[in-house]
Amino acid sequence: MNDKPMKFNVKWSICDLLAFKNLVKKRAKIIDAAPAAPLEAPFINMLAARLHPESQHLIIKEIIDETKTTKTFRFVADGKVTRELAYFQAGQYLSLKVNVDGYEITRPYSIASSPADSLKGFYDLSIKKMESGFLTGFIWKNWKAGDAVITSAPMGQMYHSPLRDTKSIVAIAGGSGITPFRSMAREICHGRLDATLKLIYGCADDGEIMFHHEFLELAKKYPEKFSFVMVMSCEKTALDGCEKGFITKSVIEKYSNPAADSYFLCGPDVMYDFVGMELTALGVPPRRIRREAYGEIKKPERFPSYPRVASGKTFSITVRLKEGSVVIPASAGESVLIALERAKLAPPSACRSGECQFCRTLLLQGEVWVSPESDARREADKQTGYFHPCASFPVSDLEIVLPGNGR
């Protein structure tokens, strides 16, 4: 065993301690010499507030008739609360926040104008009037140029990302689902998005085709960047050169390359179901398929996983609030969020598709059915009882705690 004492060189440790001692004195002098005026907010915080405001206060500048059932509403900043429009990526949406006869509701609509247009000071939202639409009927009857409207910041995940998507985009749209692809087409054709776009647009009525002439002009002017195919499902059409029927795998294969292209979908949920199966049959992997938020589920009983025993029933929801509890009725065929909206108890919401997590709510008792197409809950939420009312349907009596009311 070696009993010779060990030697350590502590020179640099002592130097470090002395340097730190001197640093403290130096900092004290700097602080004493600093002005008393408060510092500005960090630049990154200021930029985040511009890009992601909690809300935007807009004014309707113009209303344009697109088809017999569709209008384009052009919005500008009100110049008071909102001085500039938040920038966005082509394919994103705004969630409107509207008071309809005392009911506060939200509805998401894709932005039809391009990000470059927002820098010019306007957003376009093209809205189709639905036969039984709660909001669109109100809009058609009441909205006029000069009216004030509150929206969210731009949201959504259906935009091109070079780290995720190929440069060759195939957009498949149905009906009013064309709106985000108008934004993409403009951005690509004008050289602001490094990609190409092949647009396959399905429609059931000659009189309901949106932006038809604009797409034809873009395809003619920028053939290396943009191509356009109409698919008409009506029995008779006056259009020349269009495909007839539905957007089947044969149509998709004819106008795209399933082995290499990225596919972006936007349209009614029945189109998602059908086109999704056609893409699967063509061997397109899920990683190359993007889609706009699924939207509110209609007729949940059409899904195989929906519990048939609940179909057509009405249940009760006990809503726990800070000041007590309220019991409200809820139809099994409508989302929990709709029941809460009717009772004027709705939590914050935006996407209405289970994606944004704004309406995240605690389920204390009971059972809900969640659409497999719209279940974006984190695994931890599933384990601890949180659910998204916009994408969940009651299949028993429920007891819930709304956000901000404890737990």
C-alpha cells in the first residue's frame, strides 16, 4: 500500500473564485448605472403575440357571391384592438366566435386567401350556407359590410412542411372543401411556397363550383406548378373535359403518383371515408396523407365502433360549476359540445374536431363515444378522464367538470 501523500493543484480553482468575486462587484456597478425606465418586452414575446394573438377583431370589408349557396367574406383589421392581421400558412383556418341569439358559438373556416394577401391586409373566408346550419343561416340573414367579427388566430395542421411532405402535393377537395387549396394554389403559383400542386376537385352541381375560372387561369399561366381536374358526380354537366363520377382510385392514379406524392384532403366526412379507403388501396402510407380537421361528426351511428344501444336516446349531463351544478339534456346523436352550447355553458373551442384541445374537459362519471377519426387526446388524458366535448358523444348519463371550475 502506498502511503505517500497525494498532491493537488488548486491554482485554477482559486482563480475561479477570485474571478467570481470580482464579477459580483462589476455587476453591481452595471446595475447602479442602468436607467430606471422599464425594459421592453423581449422581442420573441412580441413576435409570438403578433403571430398568435388570443383573438382578432376584424371588420367585414366586402361580401362576394361565389355560387348560389356560397359567399366570400373579406375581413380586415378593425384598426383599434387588432392593428395587423396574424400571418398564417396556406391551409390553416380561422375559428369564428359569434353570438347567435344569445348563444356563444365557434365555427372553423379555412382561409381562402393566401398568406401574401394577409400581408396586404385581408383574409377571405368562403362560407357555404347549410340547409340546417345554425350559424350560416344567421350569417346570411345578418352579416353586412362594416360589421365587426371576432376570430381566433390562424390554426390547423394542414399546411405543407418540407420536413414532412414531398414537394409534389395532390389536393383532393369536395364541395366547399376547396377553400384551403385556393390559398395553396396562390402561394405556390406566385413563388412563395416551394412545391407543385395537382388539384382534384369533386362537385355535384355545375352551379356550385367555386373559384373555377381562377383555377383555370392559374393552370394555364403556371402549368409547371399547378394542374386542375374537375370530377362531376351529377348526371348531367355542361363542363367539357371533366371526369365523371367520384374521386376513385382510378382517377387518383390517373392524375398523380401514389408512390411519391403527398395527399392533402378537405371536404365532407363521407369524402374522407371514401377517398381514405381509395388511397389505402393504392398503397399510400398514412405519413403521406394530410387532411383538414375532420369537422363535427354527423350521424355517429354509421361508425362500426358506435354502441348501437345508445342510438336515438337522450341522456342527462350534470355539469359541475364553481357555484353549483346544472343538469342539461344531451342527444346521443350530437356532440357533448352542442349540448353545452344549447345550455349556454360551452367551454372555449376552436376546431370542433378534437384537434386543438381548447375544450378539454374532465369526465367524472359516465361514458362517451369518441370518433376514431377525431380522437386527438393525449394518452395521459385518456388515463385521467379528460375528453374533448366537440368530438365526443354521450352514450350514458354524464357528470363533467368544465374548464376553470376546479380539478
